[in-house]
Amino acid sequence: MINCRDLGLLPIPSASILETYRNLLYVAGDDSPWLHVQTVDGAQANQLSLVPELAEVPLTHRIPKPEKHDLEAGCVLPEGMAGPGAALLLLGSGSTDLRCVGCLVHLKADGTPEDEVEWLDNIAPLYDAINEGREPGSPDSLNLEGLCLYNGDLLLFNRALKSSRSLVTILRATTVVDLGREMLDEEEEMQEVYEQFLQLPTVNGLVYGVTGATIGPDGLYLTACAEDTGNSYDDGPVLGSQLGFLPFDAEGYLPDDELWKPTWTPLTTDAGPAGLKLESLAWVKQGNQRRLLAVSDNDAGESRLWEILR
């Protein structure tokens, strides 16, 4: 097992996305109207409203489940992909029509967010493509939870609940941005979309579904959680989380295999592994040191920041 060190509570509920750029951490919650931004050391922090009509609500506000966009996947796009500066791309899970959404938070040179959020109005074809890529007869419904940028491509991870083969959809990051901005016609919309499958661990007949993804210095890192629920909408008891690692080959690329087979390792805390629901992870650099951080959500609104001590 790998231990996780508790770095404390976060001010917004239901943390589902953790990303980093410059010296900043960005945390979004699946039912929160706020983006939390803090320095890596936690010395400075502020928040950005993602939903203009909820700009006056407290940081603890939770959007009712039937009304939330369920932002579950995010990554930072470098300069030039979505504008002159870098941008944080946030995507909904797609588990309902309301959740087939995306937005861009444009970042200043120092990483602080611009005031206005750009919502992508035409993103639904992306979710149609992911849905079509699922294996025929798959018992798993659409539930996008992991996202990372790899050599200009987005790797989008559908969270499997029943099948130990999880779908990874691969397409150019600029395609998603242009699609959301309605800059592509119907024939151009979803060209060059590729599918990859990922082997997942299981416990007591339950699948550890992917909840987060990031590219590290030596390969792909994943968080996965086993949750006793029959669908992608409802929560259930959490049996624990695991860390997945898929190394680069000698040339610095992910393997060209039909089925990716990461090494999976259970995660634990000082209180034990049960109930730990890691939702996202990100590598940060402080001086010459690299640290692997993660966020958790206990499904009751409590969000925490962790360091994975690998």
C-alpha cells in the first residue's frame, strides 16, 4: 500500500478536479459554483465564480444534484491552444444531458484566472463520440471523470463501474476547443477520434473506476475508486482508492498496445483505506522536489487535499 498524507480541508465542497500551473493549484467541485485557486504551499488563496448567477453564494454552497453540471474532468491547455495564454479546460461528466458541458478559464501569465469564464456552447458532439466508442454491450454508461493532455492530445477516461476494461477516448485538444466554439462544420466535428482500453483492478466483484489522470515525469498516473453503486448517477459506499501507473517506453511515449495495463497499488491513510475517495491528482514542483497531490470527496460535501507518498 501507498500512504496518503492529509494536507487539510479545502473551502469548496465535492472536490473533483485538481490541476496545477505555475505555482498554483486549481480545485473544482462537481456541485460547486466556485473554482478554488491557491499557491502550492497554501499561503495565498482566492476563488473564481464559474456560474455568474451564483456569484454571491457562500463557498460552501452545493448545487442540487439534478441541476449541477457535474464538472469532473479538467486539464491545463498551454499557450496557443485556446487563446494567447494558457487555459484551464473543465468538462462535465456527461452522465445526463445537462452534464454534457465544458468551459475554459483563461489564465494570466502568472497563472491567476481571468475574471470571465468562457462556456463552450457546442460540446455535446464530444460526448456522443465517447458514447459511441464504448464496447458493444458494455454495462457501463457514460461518466467522464479523468482527463489529461498528452502530446497535444486529450486523453478522456470514462469511469467504469462494472467492466474491468475502461474506455479512453483520444483526440486533439484543439478539436474540443474549436468544437465548443462552433468553429467546425458537421463533417469536421469529430474526425480523428481514437479509442484505447485500460485494464482496471477489482475488489469483491466491484471495479475500481478511473476518477483522475495526469501525465507525470515518467508516465501516466491515475486514481481509481471502488464505489458500490449500480449506476453513474447515484453515490454509494466507498471501498477505497488505488493509484495506477503506466510508464513511458524508452522513447518517452505511452505503449502502443490495444489494452493498457497499468500497475495498480492500493492507497491508505492513517485512518485506513476504507472510505478514501480520491477524485483527481496532479504533479507539482517545489524547487527541485516533485510531489504528487490529490483531492478527495466524501460525498457529503467535505473536500480534502492529500499528498501521495510514493
